[in-house]
Amino acid sequence: MATALVALFVFGPLSSGAMAQEAGIGEVVASIDAFWLIFAGVLVMLMQAGFALVEAGFTRAKNAGNIIMKNVMDFSVGALTYWAFGFALAYGGSTLGGFLAYGDVWFFGEQERAGEWFFQVVFAATAATIISGAVAGRVKFTSYLIYTPFITGLIYPIVTHWVWGGGWLAEQGFFDFAGSGVVHMLGGVAALAGVIVVGPRIGKYDKDGKPRAIPGHSVTLGALGVFILWFGWYGFNAGSTLAAVGENITFPVVTTTLAAAAGAVGAMATAWIINGKPDVGFTLNGVLAGLVGITAGTASISFGLSVLTGFIAGVIMVFSVILLERVGIDDPVGAISVHGTAGLWGVIAVALFSADASLGTQLLGAAAIAAWAFVTSFIVFKLIDLTVGMRVSPEEEREGLDRSEHGAEAYPEFVFQEQVADPKDLDPVGSNGS
């Protein structure tokens, strides 16, 4: 008994000290993880600036202000709708048949989940802003604002529940680490639905249906935007570890870098072979295609295979752009191909180059996400078109959306000559603007 008392006297304080030390370490770990999540989210938010510059640079100067406004509203409206109900549909705590979530996070106010909410809302805004570039130059600003809450508050959150919220695709074993399918393919397919409804830009196709090139006004802005997106993508991919301590955050950084570089090389080489010259636009989009392609498997595809993943993404992106243009799909910035086509490839690459999922499961998930995104987006776009109208008038389109929609120009001191065809040929082909 005396021995026990002595042991208790001697070792008791040491044990209490050890417990306090352990609790202190736990608090430090939690703080580091929280900081990493917020920092990664800030990097992803910076991607909004990248998207704005890419879209503005790859389109005509007379629409640059409109592009900026849409990107600002993508995040602003998106944040509000995701706060009100989007987060609840994705991560509400309970699931309705694995299809959507519900619970007590409507009008989000749980301080302990604030970091989680912030990291998720920047992903939602990314999905929304993909549509902006694809429909650039001919869509009413009001109509675009009507659509944005649907993708950030409904279409995207439900898919995230399927995959990342413990929904039915997660139960099937579908794997998408950071969003090749959940974010990018979804946004690309939604953009396709929007482009089909709104039709091509005036002057994009001649009377025989042959596509014309309508160059963007600033490859410099486009290139800067691509580099900003590349920078922000490290938050996208490495940040999807959701923690820093005990997680390998360096592996996704390397795969992201290699895939982006390989995507640029793949796209440049493909365009060079087809056109006889190394095309700047295709090369820049190749970087983005490589980034999109590796996003699903960034934490599991080896360094060498990440190079192959990015290279293939760049190659198929070029062919996708050419094919879509030939069948009448006018996408000024190549968003459908960069995000939709390369996103699909990224989902498939996980099954081919890692052991995280089977090919059948990945194809099932890709089909489900694509079908959901296209059908819901097409319905919303069509309803908007039938009520308030999606497209500006031909006169407003020729004048430029900066003037007609916002009453100001992005470049008021300069006059730009933008005649892509003989004026008599400038009639919408297969569009709602006729």
C-alpha cells in the first residue's frame, strides 16, 4: 500500500503533465490544419481572378467588362446561395437515399465548421465560373445572374453529396480526389448545355456553316490568367487533403506541376502537327487541361503517370475544341473541352493509372454527373430563354456587351477594329439572336 501511494505521488503529476502536453499538441495540430484549409481555400479563390483574365483575354475587347462582372457575381451570388442552402444539400449531415443531404446547416451558422464551409464554397464558385467563358459575348447579364444560383446552390452541391458527402456514388466506390468530375466536368457539361441553348456568336460561321476564327483581344491577359490558375490549383489539389499534419501534401504538388507542364507540351505538339505552327491559345489551354486531368488522381497517380495523364489531357483537348467547333458549338475560350473533356479523362485516368477505383465505377459516375449537369442546366437555360430571354439582340452583340449591358467600356480610350467578316454576312447561324 505504501508503495502504491508513493508511486501515485511521484508519477501522478507526471501523468497529468503528459496529458496536458498531449492536449496542447492536439490544439497545435488542429490550428495548423485549420490554417492550411483556409490558406488552400484562399488560393482557390484567387483562381477567380485567373478565370476572369483568361476569359477576358480570349474574347473580344468590347466584352471584357461583362466578363469581369460575371466572374465577380459568380463568387458573390455563389457564396450567398451556397451559404443559404448549397452547403446543406451537400453536407447537411443526413442523406436522402444518397441523393441529397439535409440537416441543420440551412443558412449556415456553425462556427466549428466555418473552415470547411469556406473551402467548399470556393469550389462551388469555380464550377459556376466555367460557364461564363463558354457563353461569352452574347448572353444577357440578367439571364446569367438567374442561372448562377442554380449551379452553386443546387446542381453542384447535389453532385458533391454523391461523391464527397457519403452519397450513392461514394458507396459505389467512385473516386475523385479533388474534382476532375465533380467540379470541372460538371461545369464543362453545364457550359455545353448553355452554348446549345444560346447558339454561336454572330460571324462565327459563314453561310456554308464553316467556322471562322474570332481572335481574343489580349493573349497577354490570357497567359497571366493561366499562370494565376496554375498557382491557385495547388490549393485546389493539395488543399483537398483537408489537413496538413499527418497528410502528404507534397505529393499532389508534384503531380499537379508535372501534369500541367505535360498538358502544355501535349497541346502545343498536337496543334503544331495539325496547323503547322505552335499555337499560343492551344498551349495555354493545354496547361489548364493538364491541371483538370490530374485533379481526380492527384494524390494517387505516380509522378511518371501524372506526366502521361497531363499529356493526354492536352492532346484530347485540342481535338475536342476542333470537333466541337465543326459541329456548331461556339465556345470562345475552349471551356467545354478544357473542363468537360479533360475532366472526363481525369475521372477515367484514376482507374487506369491507380488502384483507387474500377473503370466501370468511374464510367458510371462520369455518366451520372454528366447527365445530371446537362439535363438540369439545359432545363434552367431553356426556361430562362423562354421567359426573359438568354441572348442579347444582334445590334447589342455587335456593339459589345460592355456598352449594351453595363453602359461603360473596359477600354474607353481606345477604338478596336473587330470585323471578322463582311457586314452582310454577320447574321447569327443557328442562334436565338436572329
